Amino acid sequence: MSTPPGGADSEVGAVRTYVHSHSAAFLGELAEWLRIPSVSAQPEHADDVRRGADWLAGKLRDTGFPVVEIWDTPGAPAVFAHWPAEDPAAPTVLVYGHHDVQPAALADGWHSEPFAPEIRDGKLYARGAADDKGQVFFHTLGLRAHLATTGRSAPAVHLKLLVEGEEESGSPHFRALVEDRADRLAADTVVISDTGMWDETTPTVCTGMRGLAECELVLHGPEQDIHSGSFGGAVPNPATALARVVAALHDEEGRVTVPGFYDGITPLTEYERRLFAELPFDEEDWLRTAKSRATAGESGHTTLERVWARPTAEVNGIGGGYQGEGSKTIIPSSAFVKLSFRLVEGQEPERIEQAVRDWALARVPEGLRAEISFAASTRPCLTPLSHPALQSVVRSMEKAFGRPVRFTREGGSGPAADLRDVLGAPVLFLGVSVPSDGWHAPDEKVELDLLLKGAEASAHLWQDLADHWSEAH
Amino acid sequence: MSTPPGGADSEVGAVRTYVHSHSAAFLGELAEWLRIPSVSAQPEHADDVRRGADWLAGKLRDTGFPVVEIWDTPGAPAVFAHWPAEDPAAPTVLVYGHHDVQPAALADGWHSEPFAPEIRDGKLYARGAADDKGQVFFHTLGLRAHLATTGRSAPAVHLKLLVEGEEESGSPHFRALVEDRADRLAADTVVISDTGMWDETTPTVCTGMRGLAECELVLHGPEQDIHSGSFGGAVPNPATALARVVAALHDEEGRVTVPGFYDGITPLTEYERRLFAELPFDEEDWLRTAKSRATAGESGHTTLERVWARPTAEVNGIGGGYQGEGSKTIIPSSAFVKLSFRLVEGQEPERIEQAVRDWALARVPEGLRAEISFAASTRPCLTPLSHPALQSVVRSMEKAFGRPVRFTREGGSGPAADLRDVLGAPVLFLGVSVPSDGWHAPDEKVELDLLLKGAEASAHLWQDLADHWSEAH
């Protein structure tokens, strides 16, 4: 660990000194947690997931949380903690993260055992180091720093934590849990601690995520596969018809053709577009990350605008007829496509689903029968740049990093929107992971320097929110 | 068996009387053959396939063929037989059929054991009854009738039989076998005995089959499936691009858009269209057979024209990305489509393949990599209505059925074209199966009356070809 810059007499310096001087113990404990293979997608690890939850609950008690509970769900348990502020008028903040991890095995290409954490060259390698154990756990160090440097015996805000255990399995019980426990989870703002920043040298604050609607369209033709010699050319082929629906989904400008799809969207302002454009975006780098050969998409928008701020329609899966080696001369009995639509602020999933349904069903030719179904949707969530709570995150990150932050968004969709919808609270994002951390991949790691900066930002955030909340309300 | 009509003093009557008086023994022997489960697609039946070939070889020797050989292939064996005419100037005729059958099990919905032949209501139920053992075996009875009623000790034509053992597995070694043995198989005309007629009461002669070109197009996008949230809307999706290729394959008139696709085709004459139109076609019935709800296809053509005389492009299989239950938010790494093109006289498969390749590859967007491959193709084959050998088949069928035949074609593709190409001989079709016979389905059967008419037609055909061959050459 390098010697922390910044004077000990300043708030920034005091937090930094505390964090750095307690980093060894912090990392030792985090490594303990990372040794638990809490893989929620693998039933054989169900006990490990529970053990990981219990471990975290113990550490939260050690940190001083007076209320720490394990909340069971029909799947893996969540951990809830609550530490009220002394001032009843202080704002309530709910931190969200998850304690489960993606599957991992040495044979996948790891250079060290995924559940035997190893520090090499300033990086901590382990499954969950960045996603999400490291980013949940830095809050314990941040909170200790906050208390120690302010001389408080309780946080400046009413601090709540909800750490779920099924995020890597699609959070199947999360929405119900939040709805059931809405009174316990009630908060003025939500801090999502499960994202990252632009890169190692560019501190950023994420301001929102896209929403998601998902549908499956099945076209049924002949009652069973029929001979393409005897009948080819004379009956509708469901795979051909399906391809036509998919092909019609976008126009030549890469815009989605479903009527009303773009209704209600506020276009990006020039300021927002400039903020995106100021990021050090390198197309070659981005394509490497996307494992793709070329960019493509909606005309008139940059790649970052396309993935962060524009809605999309993508084929996730398509199938029908013969799938084996070689050929088989049949007309398939049916064909399906799985589509997902990323949504942005202004697009209500229910309305989009209805529009997609109407559009798709109108394109089914005579002689085919269509079935269309939708999965549970996720709303987009975007916190305006001007929101005072967002400004607290910005200041906290700037204190930790010592330079101005830039702004990003997240193209994916997450439980953030559930929290916003159920709790009615704006959502903030505090994360220090970087794209090279290898989420879901072999050799997942977290940069130790950034992890400690996350703890610093966390320490600043509680004080800043307490100081500025009244201004905003 | 009903009493045969027709006077015994006429040629027609003599043949009929012979066939009917020997039908009991004939059916007894056929039932013996049908008990052998010679399923070429199931390795556990390899011995049965060989046993079925040996059985047939024995019966051909009993019939009088001086040359009967088992021809081994890398797969199942074929049976070859040759009985020269006494007149060296007589034409040589090669009869084609197959001794293997489709899989079958009582559990598939049969009303009696598929390999325990059973006669019910004038129909013989067994796997292979119509496809193709019954239609191969009626030639032995026909030949006996021919010899008995003409007083010959050898057939009027140099008669060859080639009965393959892998037709139900796609005839993978047939072309090579025919090429290797082309000298032994040399013939003036080929008679395919593996088809049928319009229906129970409409004797028909098939005049040709469509050809077949098959291709698989694979579009490769990201090196692996990537997250549709992080990258959706900004890189080319191979499944979407593939759907666009498929959607572009036909125009709004149902015509194939590949440039040059229709080049070289001789349009149907008004006479040919009238012959098709004279058949008792019932759309409701046809749709039931096609297990489909509506007809569709190339504008300006009837259903029969579409399936018999027009080329087509059909999707046989399409796939890519997530195939499981529910949803998965990915952009697929690749997507494929398997296409088959039915070809008609004038379309050379090699030229069509090149045209399809050029057309498809030109439609691949930047950033995707395409692979396209073609399976072995089959040429179309069509024997003109005016061909003298075809007229012999027509007369023989008319003698057997006592009324004028009509003309059909076959939409499928078969080894007929290999025989025509390698041997340079025109191809004739002699078949008495009907659509209700249930080829490849449970309760496959053959109509006993029609089976005996097939034997009669066979008996007439050798004499007619011998009588009329010289006229034509």
C-alpha cells in the first residue's frame, strides 16, 4: 500500500489515513469471505451461500450495526442491517449489494484458485472480489472511518443495508422480498453498490440503468414437421415468417419500427451528450470488450449513447426446425424468437409490451398461429444530474479520488428499479470496479487502491448526505 | 380377393388371371419379408437389413434371375439382379427400389405390430408394405405373369434390378455405388418403383421429381455470447442479420429473389397446366395431408404447380443464441439457417449454389463473418410426356386399371436423378401406392387390389417396352 497523500488535518486526509491504516485487517477479513464459494446458481453451493450470508451478518454486527437480520426467501437468504442515526431528522439511506457470486473453476482459465484469494501486483484475485463482495464490504471500512473521523457513535444518516443472495441467479425473489419488507426498507435514497467506473484512472458516477422487457414469440405452422419436397413452396413456413417479423423489427436507420416505441422518451440534452463525449472512449478497446468486430446501431447516436441512453430491440435466441448436423428436408412445425427490449426513461414496460404484441401479431400470415408471452419486466431508472443526493455521491467520489468525476450510465437493467419503484426513493450508484475486473470471467479481481477509494467515498457519503439533505427537502 | 374382371382370352385378362391366381402365395412371401425389421437408420437393425437383402436375393433366384448378387457398400448392402432377354437387341431396363424401411414401434400409434403383417379390410398393414417392399416385390409376380402369359423363358427385355438398403437413411453411398458399377447397371431406361399414384381411384403416372440443393449459412458475431444490456444496440446481432437474409429470400409474390434463380426453366405449357388441373384436387384434403391451415406460395400458380413444377426455397432449420426455457439477455455469438432449394428442369444445382452463395454473402453486414456450405445436391429429372418409354408405362397402367391414366409429378427429390445422370438413361416411374398408405407413419399399409394392379402393370410393361422400343430408336 502506498503512503496516503492528503493532510491528516483535513477531513479527506483523516478518512484516507483511517482507511489505509486499517486496510490490512479489512483485506484479511474480505479474503475470509471470498473463500466461501457462495455460488447461487449451483444447488450444491446452497449451504455456502447461507454460510456467506451468516459471515456477513457477523461482520456487520462487529462493525456496530445494532440490527442485523437474515431474511429468508424461497431461494437464498438476504442480509438486512440497520443502524439509526442519533438525529431522528437525518435522512435514511439504503445500501444495496449481493453476497452471492458467479460460478468459477480453476479449469475455466484462472491463474489461481477462484476461491483462494491471492494478491498479485496490487490486485486481489478471487471470484466475487469485485462482483460484489469487495464492493459490499468496503462499506464496513468506510463506515468505521466515518465514525472514527467524525467522533460519532452512530452514522450521520439512518443507514440500512440489504445484501441479497440471488443476484447472480436473476434475483427471482427480490421484488417480492422488497414488497413484503417495504416498511423495514423505507428510505429516502438508495445507494446501489454493484457497479463500477469508467476505467482505472477515470472516476465516474453512474446515473441510471436501462429497463427491460422480454418476450417470446412462437409461430406454429404444420401440426408436425412436414416434408419440404412434398409440401415445400405451397404452405406457410413458420421459420420464414418468423424471420420476416425479426427482419422488420428495425428500419434501415437501426430504429425500432414498433409503433409508439419511442413515445415519451426525453431526448438526450446537448449537455448530456457532451458529458458522454468527454469520456475517454476508444472504439478499439470497446470492441475488444464487446468481443465484436464492428459497431452498429441507431443512426445519429454514438456507441455510448446507443448502449446507455437509447432503447433497443435484440434477438436473444431464435430456433425452429432441424438443429442437428447436416440437413433434413422438413418444413418446421414451429419457430420461436426470444426478444429483449432495453428501455429508457419515459418507456413504461407495460405499454411497450402491448405495442410489441400488437405489432408482432399483425405480422403473422394466414395459416400460422402465434403465441406471444412476456417475462417480468424491469423499469428504467435515471437520477437527474441535478438531484442533490446525486451531488453528494459526486462530492464523495471527488474527495476520494482528488479530481472531478465524470458521468456514465449502465446499459443493463437491475434490481435498482425495483427498489426505486417499491420504495419511491431515487437511486444512486457508488461503485469502484473497472471493466478489466473480469466480472463473471476467469481471474476476476479488484484493484486494491480503488477498493480503498470506495471505502473513502463511502465514509464521505454518509456525512455529505446528512449535511446536504435538508437543503434539498 | 374379388374375382378378376377381364376375359382370359385377352392379354389383359391372361395377366390378370395369372396375378390373381398366384396372389395368395405372393402375399404369403411378401409377409415373410415384411417380418424382417430392416430399419437402416437404426444400427441395432444392421443385421436385419442384411437379412432382408439376403431374403430378397433368394426370392429373385427363385423367380428365375440367373444373376443375383449382394453388393456391399460402406453402409447397408444392395441387391442386384440381371436376367438377359433372349433377343440381344432388346432394350435393357433397370428397376430401382429399396429393401430398407423406416423405424416403427407399436407405441408410435400402430393398431398392430409394425413387423407382424396383418390383412384387414383389403389392406396389408406393416412397415414397408408400401414403402418399398410391396412395390419392389410386385415385380416378381409381374415378371412371372409376363413369362407365363407370353410363354417366354426369359423376359422380353434385358431386365436388371437394383434394390438399395439405405434409401430411408438418405442413400449416402448410392451415388458412389452407381458410379462404381455403372457398367453392370447400364440400361436404356430406368423404372423407379418407389412412388405412388394420385389416389385409390385415379391411376396416375409420375413424370419427374424436383432436384435439391441444400445449404447452411452461419453468421458469426461476437466471439462469445455477450450481454445484451452492456452491448445491446451497438454491435451487429448475428441472429437479426440472419433473419434479414431469410426474410429477403422471397419477394411479396412468393418468388425467390436470388438473382438468376429462375434462369433456364421452361415454363409449364398450357397443356401441362391443364393436366395438373384435371386431377381431382381438393384443397381441404390436401391441407389435411399437409397438416397445415392454409396454402401459400408463388403467385400465379396452383398448389400442384407449386409443389411439382416450381422451384422453392424453404427454411428447414434456424437457430442461434438462447434455446432454453424463459429468457437470457445475450447477443448470440452466432446464428445459422439451413435452407433447401427444390429445383426443376433447367436449374443446375451447381449454378444455383453459386447464385445462393453470392446472394447470401453480399447480404452479410460489416462486423459479421459468414460461413456457407452446401450438401450433396440432386438434379431434377423430368421425362417428357412424349417420350416413347413413358408411353409404355402409360399403356401398361391403363391395361392394369382399365381406364386412362393421368399425370403427376413428385415434389421430392430422389436417387432417380443419380441413375439418370450416371447411366444417361431416362427415368420412368411405376408405382401404385396412395397417399393414405402412411409412408413413414404408424399403420403403414398397402391396398391389396392396387398391389396386384402393380404386378399387372409390371407384367405388361416388359412386353410393351420390347414391342415399342425399336419404334423410338
